[in-house]
Amino acid sequence: MFLLQMSGVPGSGKSTVAAHVVAAHGAVAVDYDVIKSAILDAGFDLAASTKAAYETMYGLARHLLTQGHHVVMDSPCFWPRIVTEGMSIAAAQGATYKYIECQVTDLQVVDERLRRRPRLRSHRPTLNDLPKDVAGDPVDGEALFREWMTRIERPATEYLALDMHRPLADLVPEIDAYLKA
């Protein structure tokens, strides 16, 4: 069994890679944005929904591994706890911890992806537009995304960094080889 932690800024392709892993490897995806959107729909405020979504994601990952499933945790990795918790969950369940970072440096590509994807409540509609539950003045999305790119947390051990400017079909052999190793 493996626990795969996806990583990358919003719109980088994490869910696209996760969908491939689900289809090709029989994994179950636990999507942070799906969980957070449901928690927001239940009436929780933004701060509480963030914490609740991560704790729910961790609980579901543990439970699914206990049932013998490969698990994909689909979320950005902006805080060290996300990586350490993923590693801890995998170790406790006897699963191999894997980490794939989806990298995109062209923010126009990111913006186009944000505009085209099916939108959940917690998603940014564009690079410069905030999710509907985030109050405040508009921000410089380009500066924010560049800052987020510097905040990605990574494991100290081996991981796979994918250039998501490339088509998924070109990346699939790398993804599959990494997960089988």
C-alpha cells in the first residue's frame, strides 16, 4: 500500500495527477477542497473549515489505509505538519509514503486552469479573485502564487517533482514508475 501526498499551488494539476493514480492504481483520493467545501456548506466559518478539512482528510486517509486501500491526499502542502502527518499516517498503517509535487511556473497557465476547472466553493475562480468565503480586498494574485510556490513543504527524502507544463500523457510513465518503486 502507499499513501501519496499531492502538492502544488492551486491549479497546478494535483487533482489531474490524483485522478490518474486513482484510475491506474486503484487508489482512493481524499480531496481537501471537496471536504472543505462541504464543511463550509454546513455553516462553518473559514478558519474552522480549514482545520476541520485537514483533520478530516487525515482521518479518512488513516481509515482507508486500514481497509487496505492505496490513498491519495490531494491538497497543497504549505505547512510542515501536512508532510509530517502524511508520513506518520503511512508509517502507522505500514504503507509506503510517496510525495508528488506538481510544479507550474507560468502563472497564465495556472490562471487558465483555475478558470476552466469545475469550481468548488473553496476554489479560487481566477488567479486574482478570492474564493467566495474569503473576505477582504482583492490581492495581487501573481505575487501571492509566487509566494506560495516558495512555501511548498517537501519531505527530506525522495519525492517526484513534475513539470506540469507537459501533457499528462508524457508524465504518466514517470508517475507510474515512481509509485511502483
